Amino acid sequence: MTEKIRRFLRERQPETPCLVVDLDAVADSYLQLTGLFPEAQVFYAVKANPASEVIQRLNTLGSGFDVASPGEIDLCLGQGASAARMSYGNTIKKERDIAYAYERGVKLYAFDSESELEKIKRAAPGARVFCRVLVDCGGAEWPLSRKFGCSPEMAADLLRRARDYGLDPYGVAFHVGSQQTDLKQWDAAVGLAARVFTVLREANIDLRMVNVGGGFPARYRSEIPTLKRYAGAVTRAMTKHFGNNLPQVVIEPGRSMVGDAGIIQSEVVLISTKDYGEDKRWVYLDVGKFSGLAETMDEAIKYRIRTPHDGGETGPVVIAGPTCDSADILYEKTEYQLPRALKAGDKVEVLSTGAYTSSYSSVGFNGFAPLRTYCI
Ligand SMILES: *Cc1c(COP(=O)(O)O)cnc(C)c1O
């Protein structure tokens, strides 16, 4: 938690639950990333945190935007971002949404199937296109596998067809899975991309871009390599598979850009046990799966939690949200310990919650308001 966030919480005492995002920390992430990838083009994955202040700050710094819908396009345009610096990276688009993007000047489109390519041909004539290849996402704590991408053979075939359609076959994309902890994944994925380049060169098509996606981490409970080691892994993979004929590298960070810049403050609503004499307490917070902590699904993302009693004796807990749905349990199988002194009314902080929280919050399940974001 940054000093700025600590001061805001102390002085403003906002109603909980709320997300507080330190925009200077977002800017620091952007500058660190561009320092480590000086040649790369950065498209911030808007879905990670679509707060307009976040978009605006990143736009000022020169970031581009990976957008997935007309809503995200309008959001970025509204904050002064240029359509020329947007990538329509969703491979699942309505044809009229492609036309909408094209009218507003978006020039770069992802696809991973024949039908999608045909939609782009009709709705965005002459556009730059890139094909997403399927990778297995092993080692990712929040995998983006199966649903996106096609085989390298299909990618090569479709990119060839893109040229026949009058589109500009620009390159290949992949995403190794979000919160990827295995640095070797980029080597395998860049290898796949390079194979597509080779096949297309034989057809006299020079692809120019590799989009290495996101996957860079935020700090949750487990140890993670430094961002510098991630950058090293990506750079080594590019050099190994492309030699000195390096294409344009695109990165699409979401989680790593905003995750550590935000914290959720929450209040303990209730602490109970299921029988007399049980050691395991149930700790119910005023934030849960439906108000921002959706990535606790299957207990995938394990957030760090701070309490006012840290340092005191702890005991095992199940941690749950406040709604009348038994799916709204955050951690039951994962061992969490919280101080025995913790009591209803205490404020707790869920750390590194700047990414994939506010955008996942429901509109009002059980009458609980969506997660409020303060950008400071
Ligand atoms: C969500 C998404 C990202 C961001 O991934 P992170 O792991 O959060 O960095 C990047 N690219 C695409 C296409 C995405 O859908």
C-alpha cells in the first residue's frame, strides 16, 4: 500500500467496500515496463481497470489501448486517446461493432477464425489484422486457454487468406495466461509465432509484428519473479526465434499495470463458528465474489489481506463475502490465517486489487452497490 493511499484512507474514511487506486503507481508501472521493453509498443488491456482516470493517465504517458468492445473504444476516445493507438484485440466481435470501430478510425484487429476474418474483410476493408494462436497457458494462475487462438497451421492459412481479402496481414498474437508464473511459457509461444512467420515468408508475405500479450504479474500471496526477469525471458525468446530480424513487439499488460496500484478497503461484518468450541472461524467481509473479488473463483487468485491486528496471534479462517449466495466464499480450501483479535467493524485491506476487481463487480446483487473506485 502506498503512502498516498494510506493517507487517503485515514483522512477521507470512505465508506467500504471501496477500491483506491494510486495513479502515480500506475504511471510508475508504465514507466518501468517501457524502460524494460524500450522497443515495444504498449497497449494497456482496458478490461483490467477501466476507470477513466487510469485511461487518461496512461494516455498522457503515451500508452496505446487493447480494447474489446465499442464501450471500451468510446471510453478511451472520451479520455483523448487516438483510435490509431488502439488494438481491437477481442477475437469475438459482432460485425456491426467492427464497423463501429472502423468508422472511428481503429486500424488494428485480432481474429482467430475464418468467420471472424470474413467479418473484418466486410466491415473494415484494408485493415491491419493479426491472428491469435492457441497456447496452453500452463503455469498461469488465471489461464486464458482454450477459448482463444487457433493452431499455427490455421493461423498461417488465414493470414494468407487475409492478403487475398485485401487486408494487411500484420502479425501473430498470443496470451500465455494471466498471472503467468512460468517464464518458459514465452519461449514456447514465441516459437509458435515464429513458425507462422516462416510459413508466410514462403508465400511472400512478410509479417511484421508479434503481440506477446499480457501475463505479467501482480503481487498476491506467492512469490513472483521480478518484472525484469519477465522482460529478459521475452527478449531472449524473441532473439532466439527471430535472430536479428526482429519484428515489432507489442505487449498488452493489464494486471501488472494496475494490480499493485490499488487496494480494496473492506469492513468485517461478522465473525462466527459453525459449532461451539470450533477453532476455525468464518470471517465475513463486506466485499465478496460479487462486488469485485471474482478472481477468487476456484480460489485462483490469492490476495494478501491486512488487518489492524497484524503481528498478533492468528488462527485458521474461512473468508466469505456478505451476500446470500453460498458461492460467495473467497477462501475455504486455501489456508488463510487471520488474527484472533479481529472483530466485526474492523477495517481490513485486500492488497494488490487494482486489476480485475471494479470491472468484475456486479451491478447490485442483493442490493449491495457496485464497487466504488477512488483514483487518487
Ligand atoms: C486480458 C487481456 C490482456 C491482459 O492480460 P494480463 O494478464 O492482465 O496482463 C492482454 N491481451 C488480451 C487480448 C487480453 O484479453
